[in-house]
Amino acid sequence: MALQCGIVGLPNVGKSTLFNCLSNAKAQAANFPFCTIEPNVGVITVPDERLNKLAELVHPNRIVPTTVEIVDIAGLVKGASKGEGLGNKFLANIRETDAILHVLRCFDDENITHVDGSINPVRDKEIIDTELQLKDLETVESRISKVQKQAQTGGDKQAKATYDIYVQYREALLQGKSARTVKLDPLDRKLVKDLYLLTDKPVMYVCNVDEASAKNGNAYVEALRESVKEEDAEILVVAAATEADIAELETYEERQMFLEEVGLTESGVARLIRAAYHLLDLQTYFTCGVQEVRAWTFGRGWKAPQCAAVIHTDFEKGFIRAEVIKYEDFTTLGSEAACKEAGKMNVEGKEYVVTDGDIMHFRFNV
């Protein structure tokens, strides 16, 4: 699943520093490879100790982690919705991503000029929100004009329902609220899934702080937290400059010592990668054998055939059953054979909802 998170923010807030830290993520731990697809796109692995634990038990020929793509999107300026700066390119790049990592400057430094002259992450957030909301309003108004007559004069119930949702979005956007604040049930959401509204994407606010605030945050972070409390959003505190220093260290031991000195148990990069994965509402199942121990990405709530299709579409088409071992049972008993003997391998059908950490073996016939 080639899922993307876009790093966005005003100029000089630390976006590129964070992206470069992610590009050096391979230096943070042995299983953090990174590759560049384009100058501003990288593929990073999601840190997962369960994969390492399974590998220790099975001793496979290779270990394959799951990944997320990170896109460093050009800095936005006021007027982007009207094409100012790199506005059109910026907005097009965001539209292609699955989630947004919004970097906000939450530190003081006289040597780094802020584009608006002062430090105010709440204002900075609102600048970008406004540009995205204006673009979404343009999209919604266009759709309303196309469906309004059909919804109001015809007997098309679906058109009426779709129109009503468009109106809800328009009202929220006119009030300066993001589309994600409009709560829809799953059926209604399906009616408007082709809108691809920018402010409907899941968002995580990444507060870029100084080293002293890396553990507990600061007043800037708290102000932002208060301003987004009504949003369905996450907040992550990261000291990008500190992460850059960590990436420069030669050995894993040196990096761990550095983290301990600043009061952290793991790097902000590791937390950001994992949080981005969760932001997309993704989970992991494993396949486990001597040839390969591998992590596979699936969406929360998926059933066994859907998860089988992640490996190959034929697995879903010809799905017969899934043999499932819970991660805790496998690591406690130590092997697939031991799990079978203890009755800890379950045979599941097409309606089985896969859970995070399941160890799966699919039976199929095509």
C-alpha cells in the first residue's frame, strides 16, 4: 500500500530539517532503511519491535518491514489558494497525499527569521488552514452548482443526500472550520468520497521545539493544543534540530546515550514515523517463515480476504481460509508448531476481522 503523508508548513518552520532527519532514519536503528523516489519523496520503514522479535524466534533469510511514503511539500505563503508563490503546486501535492503532517514552529531563535516576524503557532496554523479551506470552498461551490437543480426538483434521493452534505461542508468552511469537523456516518461519507477535500484529510500537528522542550513541550505547544481541541487531530512534539544532531552520531550506543541525556527514551523521528502510520488508521499483520518474516499494512477493520489481497489479488479472489496465530501466543510458545500443538492456531473464514499483530497464513485456490 503506497500511502503518503505530506509534510506541510510555512517557510522556516523546520519542515526540511525533519524530512532530512527522516532521510537519515537508517542511522537511528538498524531496520530503518530510507530511499528517495523523487527529490522530495522518501520511503521510510515503520519501526516495529514485534518484527524483530519474530525474526529472533524464526531466524528467517530476510526481514521485510512495512513502509510509509513521506513527501516534503514546498512551503506555503498567504494567497496560495489563489496561486501565490508555489500555491497551485503546493495544493496539488497535498491533494495527492493521504494525510498531512503540519509542522509548526514552537521555539524562539533570533537567528532564524520567521516569515511573519514573530512566533505564533496558532496563527501559523490558521494561515495554512485558511488557504486550504478557501480551496475546498471553491471545490464545494462548484459541486453544489452541478447537483443543486437535480436535488431540488427531481426525485433523486441520492442527489438530495449528496447536496445536503455539500451544504454542510460549505457552512463549515464559511465559518473558517475545516471539512474534517463535519461528522458524517460511513454511508454519507461514501456519497462524497470523490471530493478529496484538503481539509478533510487526517492531520497531525508536529510541534518543532527546542531541545529543552523536547520532553514536555512548552507554552507554544499548549496554546496550539488548546486551539485544536475540537479537531480530530493528533499533536506530536519533536525537536528537529536535536534530531539532526542525533542523526550525526556514529553508533547506536552514542545515539541512545544522547537521548538519555535529554530525557527521552526514543527519537522523535521514530515516534513521528509510528504516529504517521497510526494517523492513516493503519495496522500490521505478519507472515512468518524461514524464508521471510514480513510486516503487511492493512486498514483497521479489514476482513481476512481484504488483507490477503495486500499480498496478491489472487489471494482474495480464491480465498478459502486463514490460519491465524496471535502475536502474544507465538512469542510465548516460540514457534508455529508449538502454537498448533497448544491449540493456539485458529482457522478463520471470510468474515474474520483481522487484528493488529495477527500472524497469518492464507489458503486459496484460483
